[in-house]
Amino acid sequence: MADNALGEFLRARRAVLRPDEVGMAAYGVRRVAGLRREEVAVLAGVNADYYARLEQGRERRPSAQVLDALGRALRLDPDAQAHLHRLAGTAPAVPLGHTTDRVSPALRRLLDGYPGSPAYVVNRTLDVLAANALAEVLHSPFEELDNLARMTFLDPAGRQFYTRWGGTAQSVVGHLREAAGFEPDSARLRELVRVLSAHSSDFVRLWNTHAVRGKTQEAKHFLHPDVGPLTLTYLALDVRDSPGQQLIVYQAEPGGPDAEALTLLTTLTPFVPQADFEA
């Protein structure tokens, strides 16, 4: 995605940390609110000139130990720490030759095996590769269930459907930043970022923070025109035989109003005969 992705990430994360957040006293006139390069170097226990070269892209092969120290200095969470190592080339190589956007017949059958839970498969750039009928109904306010980032930032339904839109937007951009660490030369990601940047200033602002986030488990808050407010928790499962794919399954808290709303949503799901995916 960039010639100096490591340096850009370090600068962006440095910019969002204040001295008082890391136990340092602020002194002198500060041109920016974040930490100075020298302060990051002190916190990480590295030479200030060496750290400057990392940000400038003149030094591109820091050791894993240095990266761990920088991660601690910058207060990176596990997702961001792993992203830092990927950018520097110290993370295990990803078997890109096996990456595919094709959803296997077995996984498609598994999707349909969750009739009471919205479920879909995404790739690293948040393209929706397959979805079950309930997931389609849940996302029916959108023009199309095609890419979660496009839906969040560019579809008119996004800001009303995601009742906590700001948090959803941050999460989406964090996932795309993580994708950039896995596949920095991805043409699909490059084009998606170009389109989103051209049409959404909110996306540009969040993208420039370089915040990273992986999909694991989280509560999402929706407003559906047919069933009203709905809070669901999703679980993200890696598809082992298709690196980069994740199965996302939503569930409601049993016995509560969200479970009742989800049950009502299932009544809007059209009957679809079992497809013959073996063909």
C-alpha cells in the first residue's frame, strides 16, 4: 500500500499518544499533541537517530526485539503489535498462493446450517463472499450485501442501520489496515481504499490514524426497519483451508428482546431449496 508503510504506521501511532499517557512530563512548545520521536526512542530503549531512520524509511529491517520494545512504548494492543511485525517482515510469511475468494461447497452448506443466525463469509478486504438467507434479510436496508466497508461509508443506509456508526466505522477501517499488513500489494485493497477515500472524508480521517483491529468477537448494534433495534454478538472463525477468509456468525442473547427480534426476522426469510453445491 505504501513505500514506507512501517514508518507511516509508527508516525501515526506516535501522534495519538500524549506524554501524560505514558508517564512522561510534557516540556517545551509542542507542534503536535503526540509524542516526539525522541520520547518514543527513550520509552523503547533505542537510539533516537535509529528510530528516526525507521520512521523515515532509511532503516527497514528492525529486529523482532526492537519491534516488541516499540510496541510496548506505543501501547499497541495485540492486533496492532502483530501488524507492526508484518510491516517489518518479522512475522511468519502468509501462504498467499493458497488465498482464494472461492467459498467451498462445504462452507456454503455450513452457512445454511445456521437458519436462526445471520452468517456470512468475508475476505480480508471485507468483501462478502457468501451469506445465508437470514444475513441477507438482516442487511436488506442496504443496496447490496457486497462489501462491509462500502456499505458502512458509502451506502445511504449505513449511518441509520449501524446505530453506533462511529464505532463500526473505526472497526471497519482497523480491519482494512490489518489487511494491508497481510497483503500490502493487494490490488483489490488499493482500489477499495481509493474509492472510499474519494467519497468519504470520514474514511480518510480514520485511515490516516493507522489503527489496526482484527475480527474476533464483538457486540453490534443495528436498527432494522422491520424489527427495530437489535443487538447481536458476532463470532469470527478463520477458515483454515482458505487463508484470509472468515466465517462470521451473529447470535442474540437467549431469552431477551433481541432474541425475539431475531426470531421475528427469520419469519421474513424466504424459503430457498437446498442448492446442489456438488455440481
